[in-house]
Amino acid sequence: MQLDTPRLVLRPWEDSDSRVLYELASDPAVGEMAGWKPHGSEEESLGIIRTVFAKPSVFAVVLRAANRPIGCVGLDRDPQILRKGPKDAELGYWIGRTYWNQGYATEAVSEVIRYGFEEEGITKIWCQALDSNRQSARVQEKCGFRFDHRGVFSNPYVGEVVTSVSVLSKKDWQRSRRRSSSQSPVHG
């Protein structure tokens, strides 16, 4: 499964990505903002590729021009994680620090939202961000998520943190897309 955007290719992670993943995920700023400990070795990164990133609907975010992973985006439908409805999913994403503030996260997240609603039959997508991670919250806002509630999340790597939990329903996403296309100028 591969998804394409103007600047990105979203594809499954491969074992050969372990070196690049380690370079990106060993940065403490990336892991801390996403709620996980920095990777300690290329072998650890390979293990993550073979377990966590091997789940369906988890994609390497690959910069098309360089054919190089720059981050990760995915949907998790595990009902024990969500404790939500059967057609709900949780969105997760991160981008390597070198690539921050260039719109890559928004571009990748937008495509995965489309994929989830149009191809996977998802009706609601949940997402959370640490309250200190304004960049992630801004990505969610740009993609149409609405604040739902705050929660306390206890993580063995970063301790107890406050998160903002946002949600996007398929109906709201469709309404937003119709509004956007009706506001686009007509060329002719």
C-alpha cells in the first residue's frame, strides 16, 4: 500500500530504513514531543520497524525528491487503545526535526485522514498532543480536528503529562472538503 501527495510518498517501513529511522528517532526533541524515548541504536530502530511500524495503516513519510523517510504517520484501530467506537481510529505522527515547519506533517496527516475515511471505512479519528507541543496541535487544527477533552497521560519515558485530545468525524471532514471546493475559484 502506497499513498502519494505532491511532495511525499507514504509507504510501509522497510528493514533498510533502520539507519535513517535511527538518525531521526534518536533526537530527544522528537521522541519527547511524541511521548517516547529516543532510539538508542540502529538495532532498536529495526525492532520498531518490525513490530510497531509493521501494523497496517502505518506509513513511512518519504520525501519524494530525496526518496528518504523523514517521519511516520499512521492510524491505529486497536479498540483496547481507543476505548471508542468500532469504526474509530487513533492518528499518530511525527516528523524529524530537520523537516519541521515545512508543512510535511500537515500534508501527510491530510492524506492519511482521506485514506482512513474513504478507503478504510473509519467514521471518527482521534488524536492527542502534549499540551506543550503547539506544533502538533496546529497540524490537527489545519486538518480540521476539534478539541474534545484534556487528559492526563502517564508515560514511563516522559512521566505524567497533560494532553489535549481532538477528534475529527467523517461528516465534519466531508463538510469541510465541500466548503473548500465550493470556495475555490473556477478557471475557464
